[in-house]
Amino acid sequence: MGSSRSFELPVLAILIASCQGSLADEAVCRSAVSPGSSWEHKTPANLGVDGDALDELSRSLGGRGCVIKDGYVAKTWGDQAKRGDWLSSAKPVLSTLLLFAIEEGLVRSVHQRIADFDWPLRGKDQAITFRHLGSMTSGYARPEAPGAGWAYNDFAIQLYQKTLFDKVFRGDPKAVADHPRRLGALGLQDGLEFREPSRRLSASVRDFARIAWFWLNRGRWGDRQLLPRRYFDEYMRPQTPKDLPHTQPAKTNDYLEIGSYGGGSDHFTNYGAGIYGFNWWFNGTSRMHRHNRTWPDAPPDTVMSIGAGGNCSAIMPSLNLAIVCAKGDWGKLKGGDPTAKMNKALGLAARAAGYRVEASAALSGDLRKWHTVTLSFVGPATREDAKPNPFTEHRLDVTFACGDQRYVVPGYYAADGNAAETGADAGRVWRVHFVPDREGRWTYHASFRTGPRVATSAEPTAGKVTDFDGVSGSFRVGAADKTAPGFLSKGMLRYVGQRYLRFAETGEYFLKGGADSPENFLAFADFDQTPPSHRFEPHARDWRWGEPTWRDGKGKNIIGALNYLASKGMNSVYFLTMNVKGDGKDVWPWTSPNDRLRFDCSKLEQWEIVFSHMDRLGLMLHVVTQEQENDQLLDEGDLGPQRKLYYRELIARFGHHPALVWNLGEENTNTDAQRKAFAEYIRRIDPYDHPIVVHTFPKQYDKVYKPLLGYARLEGPSLQMGNMKGTHAETLKWVERSAQAGRPWFVCLDEIGPAKVGVKPDADDPEHDDVRRYALWGNLMAGGAGCEWLFGYSYPHHDLSCEDWRSRDHMWDLTRYALDFFQQHLPFPEMHPANGLVAGEGVWCLAKPGEVYAVYLWGTANARLCLPKGKFIPDWYNPRKGGPLVAGKTLTGPGKVRLGKPPGGPNRDWVVLVRRR
């Protein structure tokens, strides 16, 4: 929730024009009808258009304009012949002239450098191409290199037009444009003018409609193909990546002294990355509206030119409809916002021509294996506090299928679909996230039902069908991206019947190292409707230009904190999603801490931005759903409607993340039957079967964990050690007992006590000897799956107040050294605890007998290892400093063989790796 924010953009004029099929699909386009010496008029009824809707559109926009359908005028208002400045709507005219220049051999391609045309460009700018200029990524007068940042840059556009008119065509702009092989072939009725010094275009409404109709028809006019269609197929689409950052704050450096086309070098809008190219705007998604299209109510193929003062054009190839409006009242551009007046006008025009946004789903995401695909549906208009309750009285499930693979994925109410940016608590968008696990064609089919408590009903036919129920479609998924950052290249992290989790794509086994504190990590000031327990100001310096933010720059500090943690080699973060009546009392997913059935759409979408960044950094989500103080809060501890809805919402919104573990509760006091009911429900709803664990008090291990041994819906314990010195024995106990029960657990150490101590700051415990020895290596050498670190309440930056993860900078290093040793030097999934093979005080062994042994020892020079017959090579590893292995002297078996002295003396801890020669 939160107050809505709008972004000012000069008012626009728009043209929507199209064919029956997609813009790129020539085969399904109708024969283009182009006007002769004047436009031919037909009634809306004759053209199959709703005339009343067009009347409403003209009243709403005002100014002067016309509506074109199938090449005929269906509606006009205002003076059609009056010429006016189209401002930035003239920019795609420049790109059209560039295409003529390429076709005429004056420019080699859009990739030709403009330095070839005798511009004295400096340094980085020598790489500027026409494509950069046409896509607002040139970096001219800005600090970025070409292609490195997006800025709505009128100094670059001035460079664009001067290059075209003065150095490519070398002629008067009007003469260049009016050439009979160029725009002169369109039979303009009132003629074009170009105003000096910017050479911006002035034209009448009816003439600008001809230019836009030419774009619609992909270079064809009447029976002549003036420009090859392939140019429009290739270039009339976004030319900028969605994740391209917006330019950095900086003064304009117009060292060529060419002046501006009209505005600044960074003005007008921050939108553009992912939806802009060759000066056209596209109806796609971007970093500022991640799943909503630019104009949600318009067809996906809508293309626009945008100019100040209410002067624009846009084309919708699926409708064969056109609207032109100069000096119109288009209001504000708020990309992805269904409430924007511009979007409503486009939607009205589209509906007049028969378009129904409810009839299809908007698809977003990278269509690759293991990458999230998002479908957004338009359903009933409602709000978070509405009656009936949209969270309980509606249920969206989408079935995805590919070959013999089938998933039923829960969806959720997403308000306006862009609530992270707008703060909206109302809207018509319902959404589902899906992660495809194979290449090929996937189909989807939506089930959308309404009725009392239908959301938590297990019956597929509960309630009744409504709105977009039955909407279906398909998409094609490509191969996994091996170069994708973080977990996106590795596949889903899964339980595979062993004591380590494994990534589905790469087959890599996972060992955890990360932060348990602050447990109220999500009590961050920049999240909507959240107590500001955390600001993470020390991590402001760790945010990097171009990384995610929301609502005009919020979120930098929490993103920076995660960047820091990942830079230390950590791969996991533990956090509560609800601590109402708990320790912090500052985290909840609902609209208020007292509600249990209504969720805060904008807050949860902001969480999603953070979690998605964690995916890219390689940080696992350890989702702790409750704590001891509130594990009776929902349904008095049972699996009732409140808890079911809570779990369903978490799974629907966040279950698509590749590395995620559900924790049933911290210091959990539910009954065994309740815990099993929770796990059963989560497993039924979660389509990806993410691992499930449970955390409890040290003295409750046997009571909580014993009944769960061999249970098919739980994959491990989340250990809390009151005394860290018992970590090795406790880890080993549950590793062995779970294996004996036929379902090996991954056993993690997630909290060390006492609670007031935990892991002390580096300033108080620089070497962390006990934590390193007893907790970190104690868990790993017992076959454990890794550790997360709690910060005790008696020290700064503790479990509820931690603002700076650098307070334990050296502890992260020590953890990384341990994980590096296991990942780089051991076949650890094939090894087992084997302390019976070693002799000596404070010695642990992990072994693949006969082949490889890892021996951790502390303060002893008399450690012995029982080896079979043969020669073995020992290499020493320093767990305090990491680094390369240090070779030792060859060992010869059989028998108990002395390992020798560590390279740095026996008074500290060392690890020796023993491998058969």
C-alpha cells in the first residue's frame, strides 16, 4: 500500500494503427489501404468501430485529431489542416530518414559510427553509432559509454539530426524529407516544415497520420514498398535491454557545442530501458514496470511516438486502427499504471475497435529454462479492503504443461500490477509466476473462481467460474542461460534424497553460509507500511549504479547490504516473514498487524524486488514463517483458513525463486500433528517442492525431531545450539538418525547461543576461534549442510538491531574459507563422517574410504589416520586464512599413520586433505 506516485510527462498525441496479425507477421496482414490525394471517410459503423466510444475519446482528448480505421477516416475533431510542431514525435521521423539513408547507400547500417562523418568526438564517444543515437543510449554529453546507460537526451538527438541532414544527406531538411522516393511519396496534403535550429517537424494532423500509417504498413505505401519491411521488423521494436540503468546524475557536457533539440541531456522521463528504440515507444515491460506493459489496457503491439504539448502517434498492428491528436489532453505518462489517463485513452480506442484486454494474459519474463515467466490477467476491479475480500473470495490457479510435465501454480491479487512503484491498493490485475524446468512449448490454462473461502478450498470446483477463467495460451522456452548471474544458471535447488541439496541444472551440491541476523531483515524503512527498524545506512556505499530500486530511488541500502554479503562469498539469508507479537513486532505481510486475511500488495511486491536481486547474487531465501511467540497466532496454532491463506500467499508470490527453504517456525512449539499438517499443506500448494525444515529449542530436539524422522514432507532440522561446543555431536546425531530412517536430512546450524552472545562483532572477538572450530567446522565435518550466524543481544548490531554486516566482516571470511575448501577440494557428497578412523584429541574426519580423507584437528601434533594399503598425499589447509593447499610428506598405509606437523605449528586449527596417490 502507500500513497500513489505519478510521473509527469508532457501531454501527448497518439496514433494507433495496425493489421489483423502481429506487426512482424506479414502473412496475416491485410492488404494496406493508403489514402490518395485526400483521406476517404467512412462511418464508424461501416468500419466495425463503436462510434460512441470514439466520440467519448475525442471529448476526452480535445485538441485536434482524427481516427483512422482500415485506412479510412472514422472520426475527426478540430482543424485537420493546421500545421503545428510535433516536438519529440518528430524523433522517429529522423529514424525513418536514417532507414532511407541506409537503403540509398548513404549509411552502411545502423551500427555505423557517426565518427565516420567527421565529428571530433572524444574518448568514449568515438564508439557512438546511429543505433545508440536512435535509442537514447549514446552517452553523448553524459558520463556513460555508448550503450551503458539510458537517458532521454535532446543533445544526442541534436547530434542525430545534424549528422543526418548536414553530413549524410547534406541538404535542406524539407528537401530531404520531401524527396519523392522518401516521405514525398506519401502525398502530404499540407506539407512539412522544419524549424531551425533543431529542425523539429511541423505538420498537420492529417499529414502526420500519413507518416504513422506508413510506419504501420512497414514501409509500404499503396502498391509501392518504399522501404524494405525487414527494417521495420528489425528496428520497430525495443532496442534497449530492460535492465539497462538510467544515467547517473551529472552535468551536461556538450563539448561539440551543438545545442539541444529542445530539452536537457537527461529530462522528460526515467522510463525507456526495455521499451524504447529508434525513437519509438513500445508496449512492453521495463525495470520500472516489471510485469505490467507500458499501457496495460492497450494491445501488446502498440507502438508510439511521444511529443510534448499533446502531440504523438502510436500504432497497434492488431487492430488496424489509427488515432492522431495534436494538442490533446493525454495527462501523465505512468508506465505500467492502469489508472493513467493516457492508458485509459488508449484502452478506450482499442475497445472501440473490438479489443478486450480480459481475453488474454500479458506474458513477461525471460523465456528461458529456470527463468521466471509471469502471466498477468485482468479481472474484477477490487481493492485490498474490498467486500467481498479479493484474497479469500477469489482463487487463481494456472496449469502449465509441456509434454508429460504438468504444474498447477497458485496465483495472487496484484492490485494495479505495479504496486511496488505506485503504492496502489486497488486494481484489476491477478498474477502468477512460473519457472519452466524444460525447453520447448509450454501451454497454460487459467482457472479463476469465486465464492466464500474459495482461496483455501482444496476442491478444484469450489465456488464458480468468473471473469478470465479458461484463458489459455502458449509460449516457447529456450535453453538455460549458462552465463546468467547467481542461481539463475543453476536451476532449482532441490532435495534429492541426500544430506545435501542439489541444483537441478548443474548438479552442483549446496553448502550454506550466511546471515541469521537480523531476523527482522524485512523491517526495512523503505518498504511500504513498515516500521523503520532498519535503514542499513552503512551499506549505502555498497549499492551500485543501475541496481534495483523502487518508488524513485528507495531500497538502495537493503540492496547494498545484500551486495556486501554476497561479495563476502555468502549464499544464504535467514528472515522472518511475520513477527507479530514476536521479538521485533515489525514484520508482517498483511495490510496491518491486526489483520490476517488481507495482504499488502505494494509491500510484498517490494519484497519481491529484493528477493529477485538475491537470486542474481546467489543468496538463498531462508523463509521463516513464524516464531515461538506467535506460532499460536493463526487459527490458534492449527491449520485453519488464516494459516492456509498465509502459506498460499507466500507460495504464490515467492515460490518461484530457485533457492528457497520454507522454515515452519523458529523455536517452534506447535504439536507434531500441527507441524505435519503445515508441511503437508505447503507441499500440496508449492509446485516446486522446495525443502521444508523446522527450528526448535535445544532441549526440544528429541521431542520435535524424532517423530519427523522418515517423514516424507520434511527435509531437515534447523538447529539452534545453546552451547556451540555440542554442534558436531548434534549434527552427526541427526545426519545418522535420518539416514537410518531412510530419508537423509540436510542438517544446518542456524543459531548458536547463548542468545546474548552468538557471533560477537570482530571488534570483540577478532579471530572467532570457538565459532570457527565448534560451530562452523563442527557442523561441516559431521556431514552438515552449513551455517547461518546469529548476533547476540549483548553486543552492537545484534539480532534485531543489526544495521551493518561489516561488524562481522572476518566471520564471513572464515565461513568462506570453509565453504571454499569443501567445494574446491572435496567430493563431499560422496564422503561420510568417519571419526573412528582418526586418533587424537580434538580431531574429526570426513572420508571416502580408500580414496580421500579430510581431517580437522585442533592443537595436536599427534593426530593419526587409519589408512588402507598404499601411498597417500597429504595437503594442509589453513582454516583461519584460506588460500592454497600446502603439500606435506607422503603417507604410507596400511595402519594408523601419523599425519605430521602442520606447516604453521600445532597450536591452532588445521585441516589436512589426504588423497590416494
